[in-house]
Amino acid sequence: MSDTPVKQQSTTAFYGQAVASFAVAMAATAIGIFRLNADAWVRGFLAIAVLYLVTSAFTLAKVIRDRQEAGQIVSRVEQARVEKLLAEHDPFQKL
């Protein structure tokens, strides 16, 4: 059985690009809503809708990540069981 831990880590550049992209998108949306030629309540509604969409997207991403990580743990447990069975198996043992 391998003792190598599973390490899935993003690079610093990818993390920075993701943060910068999120910041630019939020700033552009905020500026667009602020400069929209509409009543204040319409702009307020759009701002609340965007914030709700962002929080929902974060929640969905977390749920998907948690489900994937749980699947990896189950897979590693199953792999360890198979490796243990193979290690204990003696093909020359009489039945």
C-alpha cells in the first residue's frame, strides 16, 4: 500500500487569477448597476440579486467539492482493502 498522501493544490498563479477575475467581475457588475439609468429600487434589486447569485455559486461549489472529496476517501478505502486482500492471498495454498 502506498503511503503517498493525495495532494491537490492549486498554484499561486491560478489562485491569484481566480481572485482577480472574481474582483474584476464584481467591480464591473457593481459599476454597471450603479451607472444604470433606472430608479434606485431597481438598482437595489439588481444588487441584491447579484449578491444572492454569488453566495449561491459559492455554496454550490463547496457542495460539489465536498462530494468529490468524500468520493476520493471512499475510493482510497476500497483500494486499501483490495491491496490488503492481495497481500494476504497465497496462490499456492491448498484449498
